Amino acid sequence: MDTKYIIFDMDGLMIDSEKLSFDIIKSILHEHGYNLSLEFYAKTIGVSREHSEQLFTQSFPGIDGKRDVYGAFFERYFKAVEDGKLAAKPGLFQLLNEMDKRGIKRAVASSNDKSIVEASLKSIGVYNRIDAIVYSELVERVKPFPDLFLKAAKTLGGKPEECLILEDSQAGVEAALSAHIPVIIIPDMIPPSEAMLKGCLRRYDSLYDVIEYIYANDIPTDASNY
């Protein structure tokens, strides 16, 4: 496989943000007298905010997903970012360093809003190390549709077959497969299903494993890119 570009998901893949988001939304639901299960939260990972808002509105009587859940969520999430509560996932900086050495360009493709994506990447100090950033406002459809990944590949100047996607979610894997781009899954909070694994190139435990994959597949060096 001639990999020239790597496309990263953000939440749960680059940044240890899914547990923070889960805890914030769980506390919001608790204030309204409801309990939020991890199983239900999994349905909101990687998909559009509008879809998640509808899920909460339809599933919790008296709750307005847009106002009561995500209105409160954004305020608390940005406060957590300001307080330095986000952390990079293990191996991220080492992987980026290896990619720098080899001249492998990279993009971030996230179903989140621009404000969340930029604040999160800046918080962990990698915003200026990304060649292309694609978020919900730049495409018609987010994951599980392929638009984000196809936009990222085009912005990088590459073809889908020249890219590799790193993902942690069901919606992300489905989007990668729809885009016909090879995908490696590195699960975060939600274990992957067997059906999900069948579509993936590899299943790894951390981003450190992606460095080993680069070595093993002798992904070429083109330091002129940097």
C-alpha cells in the first residue's frame, strides 16, 4: 500500500476527550433526573451534533437535546479546555515526530464543530502540526458518510488510495470504508464489534503501534515535504 498521507480522527483518537465529554453529559442528564449509560452515549460518538441532539430529545422526555444538553455541554467543555483538562493520547507526539522525519503529511477530520476542533487541538499543542483540518461546517454530511475523509484527502492533495485513516469509532470506520480509504482502528471507550473489525486494516491498542506499522511497511521518507 502506497501511503503518503495519514488522516486522523480527533476525539478519542488524538485526544483523550471522550471520557471528559461522557462525564459532562452524564452530569447534565443527572441534573434533569436521568442516568446516561455508556451504551446510549456510544450512539453519539462520531456522528453529527444535530443527530445527537435528536437522540437526546427523543429518548429523554422533557429534555431538549439542543438547549438542555449541548447548550450546557459546550459551556462546560470549553471551561474544561481552559482549565487544561484535555490530554493527548499516548504515542501521539512520537507518531507526529516520526511522520515529520518521513515527510508524511497529515489531516484531522472530525464531525465536531470548528470551535471545538480548533480549541482542542490548540489545547494539547498540535494545532500548528496539522496540514489540513476538516470539520462539520466544511462538508454536507459528517460520519458515517465519507465526506469528511474525502475532503481531507483532497485538501492534502492526495487520492483516497494514497491515504490511511486512524479511527476509534463505528461511525468513523463506516465513513472510511465508504470513502474506500484503508482504516486502522484504535478503540477508545467502546470496544469494536467483529463486523467492524472485518473492515479494518489493523486493530491496535495505541498510536505507538502505528509507528511500528510505518516501520514494518517501510512507508517512504520524503523529508522535502517539511
